Amino acid sequence: MATSSRTRIVLLGATGSIGENTLRVIAAHPDKLELVAIAARGQWEKLAAIARNFRVPHVGLFDDDALAAARQSDAFPAGTRFHGGLAGLTDLARLPEADTVLVAVVGTTGLEPSLAALTAGKHLALASKEILVLAGKFVMAAARTRGARLLPVDSEHNAVFQCIEGHATADVSRITLTASGGAFRDWPAERLAQVTVADALKHPNWSMGPKITVDSATLANKGLELIEAQQLFGLRPDQCHAVIHPQSIVHALVGFTDGSTLAQLCPPSMTFPIQHALLHPARAPGVEHPLDFTQLLSLEFRPIDERRFPMLRLAREVMNTGGTAPAIYNAANEVAVAAFLDGRLPFLAIPQIVSNTLSLIPSVEPSSLAEVLAVDADARRASLAQLPAFNV
Ligand code: MG
């Protein structure tokens, strides 16, 4: 596929925190990585700066108004080729000159581009949770059919990937994803009823957007990651576990049938998994300092109290149900978290909305992406309808 010696990268979601860290990695390895396309929802001024710095020929904008503004501006290099809407992002994902597509756009927007990249035989570096949660079955089938490589960018999945590589799936007994425990790791159950938006946005170790920070506080983020991991590594639900690890140094552990456990360790920064995914199977000096074992370092592991974190229990139920249940869990959680961030929902109502929606919308075995998206829309409607009852 690659005729040039550099890996040519399409970055969908260039303006978020994954995008920014990806640019740091690409900037550090100009001899190995080349950016050929960037896309974002609407932040065209930020895209223009990236296009100039990295001499990127293709630019995608999901939002029509932003696309019109970008086209009229003189902020982009001369000759920039613009791509608009979902069709534009999908075109970028199968750009003939690209080798690897990194998908870091939020929500369901990344679904079609991800499938298009795999179908075109590109390697897919995956940072968007929704893709495997909603369409794991279709994405994994597309990757198998074309022999395309699926490289997880999320720190935990990247860690499992690194530990599992070269081993037979049959030799893996369990995987354990670590969770920092989020903002309320040490809060007693009683205090969780008074949680404010400001409390939920204080993440101890990672700096991320508000949605994922709240998901870390409820552990819905870990629930979604378990669902993803099950799909990605072809495991049974009972093989996928999570543990609290406050230091965020060990990102995942893989247990083998002989009783050995391998772990992946690095500082809590996304540049490590991003670089691994983009350079795989090669390695090169990282953009940040590695761990220093000459300094005192303690690593702690604690079981997760599912009474305080019901989103994790619900995630395990959803994995056992299969079908569209993970999509319903994801959609209801998105609606509930948005309402919480708006000040329209108490913190403890988030798992209630998700649990109610899971009982309202039956899970089906989807035969197409369109069917999954229809269930996703139903689950959003059912979740929204519950909000007035919780009005704060
Ligand atoms: Mg993660």
C-alpha cells in the first residue's frame, strides 16, 4: 500500500485533545509520519493553522457553515482541497494516498468513515468509543475481510493490544482494564447524591473534555471500554474486567491460562498509545519522558464497588445481552450526561435513566448499521422523555 517510506495519515478529529496529541507525535517524527488530511466538526480556524504548519493538502469540515467560512477565508494554504459533511469525512477515510486513518471524532459521526477506511484496506487507528460499542460486529467483520489492521488508541485497549500481540486468544484467560476511579473514587455513596457539575469535572489524572470526564466519574467510561475490549479482542464478557488503579500508570493487564500476567506501563499521556498505534509495529523515541524507576513509585489496585458505580454493573449486563444493548446504554448515557452538564439532572439519575431505557427498548441482533442507528435514535428519544421527571 505505501509507496513512500512515510506512513501517510488521515486525522479525523484534529482539533480535540486526541487530535492535539496526535499532532505532537507527527511533529516529532517527520521522517516517519506524514499528515495528508485533517477534519473537524466546525473549528476551521484551528484546522487552517494545522494545514499551514503541516502542509496538509486535504481538509474536511462536518459543519456546512464552517465549510463555507473556510472556503471564503484566505487562512488555508493555496490549493487546499475541501471536503464537506459526512460524505466528505468518508471520502477522506478512503483517500487513495492514505495508509492509516485515525478516527477521533466524537459520537456516531465516525462510524461510516471507519467502515469506509477498513473497506478501502486502510489501517484504522481507533480513538472514538462509539464505533466499537455501536458497530463492533460490522467493524470487526470489515477488518477481517480486508485484512486491515485495527489499532486501538485508547490507552487501555492499546495496552491490552501490546500485551496480547503474538499470543493466541485461546491462551488469554482474562483482561483487566484499569480505571483511575474518576473524581469520586474516594467519596462515600451518601455523598454522591450532592455531586455538582464542577465536582464531576475535576478529574484526578487525565485532562479531557466534559463528557468523558463525567463518564470517568460514573465509570460509564470504563463500562464502554469493557464493551469495546470484548469486541476488539474477541473475548467473552466474563473474561473482561476492570480494577481501580489510582496512579494511571498501568493501563491494562492481560492474564494467561498458565497464570502469568503481562501489564503495560507508561505515564498517563495519550502521546504514548497514539505513537504506538501510528508507528506500529515499529518503535521510536517517545515525545515525553518515560517512567523513571529510580524514583519511588507505588502502584495500587483496588476492586470496584459496583454499589457506588452502577454504570459498571449495567455495562456487564449489556455485554451479556449483546445485540443493540450496548448502543442503548451508550445513547441513554449520552442524553443523561448532557442533561447533567446542563444542570437539568442530578448526578445519581444518570444510571437510573440508562437502566430505565435499557428496560424500555428491547435489544435486537442488528443486520445493518442503519438498524443500529435507528435503535440509537429510539433510545435517545426514550431517555429524553424521562428528563422532566428528574427536573432539578
Ligand atoms: Mg481510556
